[in-house]
Amino acid sequence: MRLALNVFIMIIFLLIQSTTVNFLQIGSIKPDISLVFVMCIAMFKGEKTGAFIGFLNGLIEDMLYGRVLGFNALARLLTGYAIGFGTKNIFKGPVLITMGIVLIGSLFHSIIFVLLSYILKQTSNPWYFFMPIIVPSAFLNMIISPFIYYLVSKLESFFDYYFNIKY
């Protein structure tokens, strides 16, 4: 049940990203709220859940927008796993720590994405997009991360309370 609700929330974030996030666009750069959601889930639930949610998120995004099926799925799976594994023993209470983790995770995801696109011959110059698009997008993800982290923390505390009640 918890997984179904997380998938439902992930689909809502994907719909929001495809429709209303364009209003947050600065030039050609917009935040990736579904990636931030994957990283926040990975921070809360660990590497296995983060990798699974990342894989599902990427697979759905590939089916909706991608040219190569599994491209985003692999990049988000690796990002969710890395964030979940890397933040296992880190206290994630302060907002600045969460923002820093999301910044590093966004850069990690983008590097994986660029390398995969270069390997699969989707781009000829893999570092052409790094400074003008990838770094500003990572900073936008960092700016919106406290709001999504707060939402995920409230949802997880609700899930912990609701699913641990003994009837």
C-alpha cells in the first residue's frame, strides 16, 4: 500500500513537471521535481527503495518523453541508489544538508545521463550542456528541494503512523 501511494505521488509529480513547472523555467532551464522526489525518498527509505522508486520514475518518464526506453530508468536507479547509500549515516535534519545532497545528486544524475547519451550516440559532444544547462538545473533542484523534502517527511511520518497501527 505504501509503495502504491509513493507511485501515485510520483505520477502526480511527473504530471506537475510536464504541465506547471514550465512557469518556474528560467531561460531553457527548469527544475526536475520528480528527480528531487526520488532523492528525498532515497534519503528517507535507503538505497533499495530509492533505486526502485528511481527506476519506476525513470521508466515512466521514458515511456512518456524518451526516445530510448530505459535510459532515464538507469540514470535514476543509479542516482536513487547512490543517494540512499551515501546518506545512510548522515543526519539530514538541517535544510542546508538536504539542499547539498540534492545538488550533488542532481549533478551525479546529469553526469550519468550525459555519459549514457554519449555511449548510446545520442550526443556527439557530451560536455556541451554541462555549464549552461546542467549546473543551473542542479541549483534549481537544490532551491526547490526543501519544499519536496518537507512534503516527503510529512508523508513518511503519516505512512509510519497509519501503517503501523495495530487494529
